[in-house]
Amino acid sequence: MAKEFEIRKQVELPASPEEVWAAIATGPGLSSWLFPFEVEPGQGGVLRLVVQNYREESTITAWEPGERLVVEGTPGEDGTTMAYEYLIEGRDGGTTLLTFVHSGHLGDGWGDEYEAMTSHGWDQYLHTLDQYLRYFPGRRAVYVLAEGPKGGEDIWPRFAEALGLSEMPQPGATVRLPHGEEGVVDYVVPPAFYGFFLGVRTGDALYRFHGKPDGVDVENRLFAADADQKEAERYWTEWLGRTYA
């Protein structure tokens, strides 16, 4: 039997309600901090996730511009259901309080995924939203996803060695990325049984490294005008392949 769940998060964002709405309810906005979506706006509309060869559609069940958005996914065969609610509240000083609620029912086999979602999963994505609105307002990102080889051992040690790290850096530290660009660490989740997470911000990009028990994925948002998605995906896929050969 599917188990009911609710994850509730709040974050104060350095943007107006209108700017936050553009970030959560438009394709360019969502691609700049979450995933690449195509949006058919309005109640009864569609959010269409488009990542490489993967497609998935969700239905918009509440559409109140600048105030509230609710999106519901297609139920799974195992009884899993997912709903995502965004509540927007303007604050004095030009900031916005965003309340995010992820709820539904989880079927069998969601134990590790649920632990990751509650411990850091949505926190790191909402932090990426903050970084997007704070450092790249109004800019459109090219979304890049590169997946490393699955399996293997020493996932964190091999990643740290490839990036020249002796230990997990703290937020605010400077690191040099494999292609030579320097960036500032903006978010970390130290290595644990479910993996690790390292976020690095540069002048033109947000780089995110997702360490999992069976490998590492790289998820980037590139804001430079000349960013090339296919070239970036090729580069990071090859780098992951060398790192975990």
C-alpha cells in the first residue's frame, strides 16, 4: 500500500513575487534552477519535462499568478502520486517568502529516495533557486546534464582526487573546476550513505555535482550567451568517464 507523505519547505528569496513567479511558472525560469520544462500556462495546463530523451507531463491544477501554483504528476503503477505546491508571499524590502510543499503517496522501494528528499534534496534545489535569483536575475540558462558510469567503488575519493580536493570544501571556498574555471562553493552535503552534493557558482554558471551510491551526475546551468549544450554535455560525460574508468 502506498504511504502518504508531505515535505514542507520555506525560503526567503531576494526577488519580488513577480520574479519568483517567472522562475517557477515559465520554461526559461524553471530551466535556470530546476529542470528544463515546457509550460502550457493556466489551470488545466501542462508542465512538460524534457531532459535529453526523457519526457514526462504533469498537470497544473492551480494557477494564481504571483500567489499560488500547484502541479500534479501522473500516478504511478505502484500507487505513487506526486503534487507540488508553491505559495508566494511578498515581504517588505523587496523579498519574497516561498512556501514549497511536496506531497502525495509513495509506493514500495522509495526509502532511500525519500530520505534524500527530506534530508537535502529539495533544500539544494531551493538554494539553487536563491542563487539564480540573486546572481542571475532575468538571465536564461542552458541546462546541461551529464551522467557518469554506474557502479564502482570509492565514489567520493575518486571525485575528490579528480577535482583536486583533500576534503569536502566549505561554502565560500574557492575551487578550480576541471576546465580551469574558478568558482565559489555555494552549497555542500558531505559524503553519506546516499551520496554527496557539491554546488559551485561562477560568474556565468551554476555547477552541481550529485554523488550517489552508484556514481556521480553533473547538472549545470550555463548563463553565458555562447553556451553550447551539446558540447558541455560531451565534455562532462567524458570527464566523468575518465574519473570513474
